Amino acid sequence: MTTELWVLVVEAMGVYFLVLWAHALRHRFGLAHFYALLGAITAVMSWVTDAGVAVQVNQFTFLVGSTVFYTSLLLGVFVVYVFDGPAATRIAISTVAGVSVLVPVIAVVLHFQVGLAGQADIGYVPIPSLRINTASVVATVADLVFLAVAWEYLGSRKLRVGLGLRAFLTLLGVMWLDVVLFTTGAFAGTPDYLGVLGATLASRAVIAVFAWPFLYGYLVWQNSRPGAVIEQRPALAILKEVAHIRGELSLAQQEIERRKRVEREKERLIGELRETLARVKQLEGLLPVCAGCNEIRVETSGEPDRWVSLEAYVLEKTSVEFSHGLCPSCIRRLYPDLADKVLAGGGSRGPQQKA
């Protein structure tokens, strides 16, 4: 392995670790520093790519801009989507896209400014190509959106793809999509198009194999921490607030059901109180009682009055139940032969039965 390749490997590992470490600190410092790092890496990637810095290993050509900095951006957006959701990911994508547009514009302005001053061209600021930079920006945004869609699709219950394979296929798919989109946009119609496409697809496969352990190890580590759970979202959650809306609707439905239960319980209690008050009112005041048979007159609106026994009246108006027996006087009157024996045994009532 040549010294140049060793430097590329160490450089890639360092930037990968830096991005993942910055994301791991989000619980302590938030994501602001993480977004700033993504913007800085995007700027460096644009300048290095325009400069054409590359490492040749046998038949493979590794562009430093894509091998180190673009791949680190993929890892960063990957983990922020998995653990922080679509809203945070949209901010990350906007940061990358915004800086990708801004860097070549700044380069053009600097060269224009130097030209007006009559100075020589700035050799350390590459002159951007409008076609290449446009293809790069479009491909990058499409890649990052595809990343979220592919991750959710591979995680669906129908496919049952494991975490490791899911991460690798998503990473490889994004890298190959980037090759197709960027190479087509930047080199389609040129004699080198097919050669560049094939060679870049092969080199990106090697890069995916190299970067996958970093991604998979980080996913496993973060998923084992309290509160950092890998959530399954709708496939297009990155484009729409589907997951957020569903969550809010679910909470709203739960709150509506809870309020309905409370309202039903309140109505039940009010009904019971009204019935109790009605019974109390009916038992208050004077009762018209027959002086002969002691039956009670019940007034009914629109119908003739009814005369009912005391037991029937109380049963109708309250929940009281009656039981029958005999007092000592009635026992002596009705059962004179057994009265002394029954009363001596402590019994003052005969067999009871409910009315």
C-alpha cells in the first residue's frame, strides 16, 4: 500500500470519526455544531473536487472529495435521519445544498474581483464548472432524499432486512445513485462518459465496504443508549411531515377519547344525582294516607290518582327492600300455643321473606 493511499485512509477515518462524534454530542450540545461541521465539510468537498485531487490504486481512482468528504456527509445525514427524524434531516440537507451552491459562487466572485484588479488568477481557488457544480448540487440533494426513502423501505416488515444489511444496502445504493446522477449530469455526451461511470461505480463500491463498519458500529452503539431508538417511519417521511402529523393525530385521538370517557362519566353521575334528588323530593312533605287501610295516594299527571300500599310506595320511590316478620304481640295473638316457646328462644320474628 502506497503512502498516498495510507494518507487517504487515515484522512477518511479521521473525518468519519469527527462527524459521528459530533453527532454523538447532540444530547449535550444540540445539533447546531453538527450542522456547522456539515457545512464546513461541504465547502472543503467542493474545493477539493474542483481541484481534482485523486489517488490512483491499480485500476481504481479514488477522488479525495468523494472518498473522504462526500462519504462523511452521507454518514452524517444518515445518522441524523435515523436518530433525529425528518425535520432535523431537512435542516442538514438544506445546509449541505446551501453551502454547495454558495462555494462556487464565492469562487467565481473572487476570480472576477482579482481580474478587475489586474492581478493573476488565484491558483489555490479552483475555477468552478457550472455544469459540474450544478450536477453535484442536484445529485447531492437527490442522494440525501433517496437515503431516507431507501432506509425506510428496507426496514419495512415485508422485507425483514437486518440492521447491518439494511445500512450497507442503503449506503451502497446512495453512492451508486450519486455516481449515475452526477456522472450523467457532468459528463453525458462526452467520450469518457461510460468509462468514468463504470470506474466510479467500482470505486464507490469499495468506499461503501470501507465506510460501512463505521456506520453500522455507530448505529448499534447509539441504538443501545437510553432514549435513542431506531424508529420505523413512512417511506416518504423525509419529504412530508407524515410521521409528525400521524403522531399528533394519534395524540389528539387519544385526548378526544379520554375527554369522551370523562364526559360520559360526568353525564352518568349527573343522571344519578338527578334521580337521587327526585327521590328525595318525593319523600319530602306530606303523604296523603288513607285513614282506613293506610294506603298512600300517588298523584300521576294526566291520569287518575293511584292508591298503593306503604311497601309498594317505598319500593317504587327508593331502593329500600322489605322483609316480613311478626312482633311479640302478633305472635301471641296468632300462635298462642307456641308463643312462649318462640319468645323464650329469643325469636321475635317468624320466617323472613323479602317483599
